[in-house]
Amino acid sequence: MRNLRSFPYSTISIVLIHVNILVSFKFSFTEGFDSVIQLPHSGSAGTRPRSKRVFYIDDFGAKGNGLHDDTEAFKNVWKTACSLSRRTKVVIPSGKSFLFHPIDIAGPCQSKVTLMILGTIVAPKNPDVWKGLNRRKWLYFHGVNHLTIEGGGTINGMGQEWWARSCKTNSSNPCRNAPTAITFHRCKNLKVSNLKVVNSQKMHMAFTSCMRVVASHLKVLAPATSPNTDGIHVSVTKGIEVKDCIIRTGDDCISIVSNSSRIRIRNISCGPGHGISIGSLGKSNSWSQVRDVMVDGAYLDNTDNGVRIKTWQGGGGFAANITFKNVFMENVSNPIIIDQYYCDSRHPCKNQTSAVKVEDVSFINIKGTSATEEAVKFACSDASPCEGLYLEDIFLLTNNGGRTRSFCWEAHGSSWGLQHPPACFCGCKSFIRQNVGLDSAIQSF
Ligand SMILES: *[C@@H]1O[C@H](CO)[C@@H](O)[C@H](O)[C@H]1NC(C)=O
Ligand SMILES: *[C@@H]1O[C@H](CO)[C@@H](O)[C@H](O)[C@H]1NC(C)=O
Ligand SMILES: *[C@@H]1O[C@H](CO)[C@@H](O)[C@H](O)[C@H]1NC(C)=O
Ligand SMILES: *[C@@H]1O[C@H](CO)[C@@H](O)[C@H](O)[C@H]1NC(C)=O
Ligand SMILES: *[C@@H]1O[C@H](CO)[C@@H](O)[C@H](O)[C@H]1NC(C)=O
Ligand SMILES: *[C@@H]1O[C@H](CO)[C@@H](O)[C@H](O)[C@H]1NC(C)=O
């Protein structure tokens, strides 16, 4: 709270911010928390359900000394567990470090499998190990249904050498792919909880083409300077809940792209990093839609962006029905941002006439401090303006308690309640409520 102390605003307003944030946080937490999945309990040997078989990786030839290649041992224990027709558990024991080379962990399995990671799984340090292999993958789970991963252990991508070789670190390096530490592809009914994921080569954890996922109590850590180390990446996924996570990395804490929907994000502590992002969408003239996203309860500390939607010019599709609420920020550089001119290439992007349509996006109860004066930025497309933006109870000041401002370009919507910085559009919630067309709301402004 160090930054709030120097506010020239009355202490009452400071207290109010706190109370408000605490109250809203408590709300979202209690609401979301009961739904934590009831994970199967191992218990002591005596109470273990008789129907469950437990396999230890050590019994399959793993050494767990951090040097011996334990990939084959894991392949074998997985194959055994996956082929049994009753519930099984695979244990990576504590106090040991298991070196895994890039590995495909495939389903479907004959029944539900729990992977209990108590110890540490480490990646090879040297990127040359990937020669002749797919450079995008390290731990690649695919086609597994009813998989649970838990245990409190650590997955370490040993990314340092990958970062040094990245073109983002040194522009004279060639731009090449680097692995996502853990990928889940085409997995259904997946639960990933209580793990530490550190220093991934590129992204830490990605869910692609998955359905019905709960990711919770994850701690994702990498240096602020590590390139493209997104915390949790969601792509082509329908139905995912990400909650109670701490994410401090060099890129987006959570990024959501490509035809994903029904996304619930709660109680996320993020920063350093690039914040919570939808997009980028529409790269290379692609068509994409992200819908039905609720971010409820986040704390962002010293991030480059707070809550963001970014699209490339020239794309198609939608970013629609998205709500960011109960977010507290400290020293965030772009607290609220929609950028339809996103360009992350070495060369400037040319202006194009199509865009991913951004509509029905709400920002509710977003408070704290901004590292820049421009706390709200809506840079929408000339070709396809943003519509149905909604701001309610926004209170963002600069670090030293100064005023902030909004920037709007082709942004249409309405606002309600507290507005610091002043919103670009009118306080006319009722227009939206009554379903009067946006055009009339804008005209009355
Ligand atoms: C970038 O890479 C080039 C070529 O490998 C090297 O000469 C240079 O010292 C590197 N620069 C930095 C800042 O590491
Ligand atoms: C929010 O997430 C953090 C980090 O996982 C956890 O320690 C805390 O208990 C969670 N809060 C609530 C109210 O669930
Ligand atoms: C999204 O889905 C559409 C229609 O099914 C498809 O044409 C498009 O390629 C997909 N986009 C991405 C980025 O996956
Ligand atoms: C919009 O998103 C909310 C949750 O944020 C969801 O409950 C609702 O069903 C969505 N509406 C549509 C039309 O998709
Ligand atoms: C606030 O963020 C800016 C930009 O990231 C950084 O330079 C500055 O040191 C931060 N200030 C504090 C008090 O953390
Ligand atoms: C794109 O349009 C903007 C705003 O109209 C203009 O400032 C910029 O120079 C244009 N860029 C290119 C590459 O044409």
C-alpha cells in the first residue's frame, strides 16, 4: 500500500478504497471458493480406497537425481497407469528431482488418472536437446480425459539458456520457437492444482483445444525480464476456470486467444508481468473470437498492463461479452486498455481496413494506482469501432495521487458511478439497461 500513502486525497477516500476493495474481494472469494474441486484423497495406506492403484516413478527405473534422464521411466509408468481400467495414481515423489526430456503424454486412458507431483520435474538446460524435435513442446499432454494433476511439487523449465538465445533478449539472435513448459491439448475434464511452475522456456502452461478445465492454486514464477514467459495461456478452449493463482513472469499473467469461450478467472495475483490479456487476436488477417469471459477478483502489482484486449489490424471475428471486475492495481502502466492497433513485429504494421470487432466489454470496480497518466485507453479500430463498452466505479490515480486521464478513439459506450479518470462517454447506464440502441446513447452525450 506504500503508494497510496502519499495521496493528497483525504484519508477518508483512501479508507474507502480499501474497504471497497476488501468487501468486493471477499465477495468474489466466498462465491468462488466452495466450488474447489473435491480432489481424491490418498490418505494413509489404510484409508486408501481399495479400487485405486498407486504407481511410483522410482519403481520404473527413475533415479530422481536431476541428472539421469528419467523420461523413459515416466513413459513406462504412464503407460501402465493409463492402461488400467480402474482409477490410478502416478506419484513423482518428494525430495527428488526428475529430469524429463521433451515428452508426449497421451490419452485416452482406460480410467481416471491422478498425477501426483510431490517432487520436482526439471527440463534439460541445453536447448540443443531439442534438435530434430518440436521446439514448441516440453511436457505435452494430449487427448487425456479426467486427468488430475496436483501434489505441491515443482516443474522447472530451466529457461535461462532459451531466454539468452531469444531475439527479444538480443535482436541479433534469430527469432525461433521455444517450448511451452506444459501444454494440455485436447484434454477434457482436467484439473491442475497446487503446483509451482518456474522459469519456463517460453510460456509456462497452455491449454489448447481443451474443455472443462479447472486450474487453481498455481504459483508461476519467472524473472520480469524473461521473454514471452506467459503464465497461463488459453487457446481454442471452452469452459475453463482459473483461480487462486500467483503469477509473476516476464509476459502476460494470463492470455486468452483463438476461439475460446466460457472463461472464469478469479482471485489472481499478478505482477511483475504484462497483466491479464485477451489476445492478441487477428494476427496475419486471421479470424478469431473470444466470448463470455469473466475476470472477477485480481490484484495487479507493477505490471505493464492491467486488463487488456489487443487485436491486430486486418483480422476478423469478435472479442465480446467480456467483464473485468473487482480488480485492484498498484503502479500499473496501462491499467485499462483496448488496443486494436497491436503490433508486435519487428517492422511497423500497415494500416488495414478490417478488424476484430470489440463489443460488450465491462470494467467494474477497478481501483488503485497507475504508473502513467493515461489510465484508460480505448484505441479502437476506424474500420470497426468498439461498441457497448461500459465503465462503472473506476478509481485510478497516479502513483503520487495525481489525476489520470482517458484516451478514446472510436470507442462507444456508457459509464456509471465513480469515474477517475473521467470517462469519455456519458453516465447513462439506463440507456443500456433499457436496451436503447447505442447510437442514441452516444447522441445524448
Ligand atoms: C548480441 O549477440 C551478438 C551476436 O551474438 C553479440 O555480439 C552481442 O554482444 C550480443 N549483445 C548483447 C547485449 O548481449
Ligand atoms: C486467493 O489466492 C491465494 C493464492 O493462491 C490464496 O492464498 C488465497 O487463499 C486465495 N483467497 C481466497 C479467499 O480464496
Ligand atoms: C476460429 O474458428 C473459425 C471458424 O470455425 C476458423 O475459421 C478460424 O480459423 C479459427 N481461428 C483460430 C485462430 O483458431
Ligand atoms: C456473457 O458472459 C456471462 C458471464 O460473464 C455469461 O453468464 C453469459 O451467459 C454470457 N452471455 C452470452 C450471451 O454469451
Ligand atoms: C512504477 O512503475 C514504473 C514503470 O514500470 C517504474 O519505473 C517505477 O519504478 C515503479 N514505481 C514504484 C514505486 O514501484
Ligand atoms: C496509419 O494510420 C495512422 C492514423 O491515421 C497514421 O498516423 C499512420 O501514419 C498510418 N500508418 C501507415 C503505416 O500508413
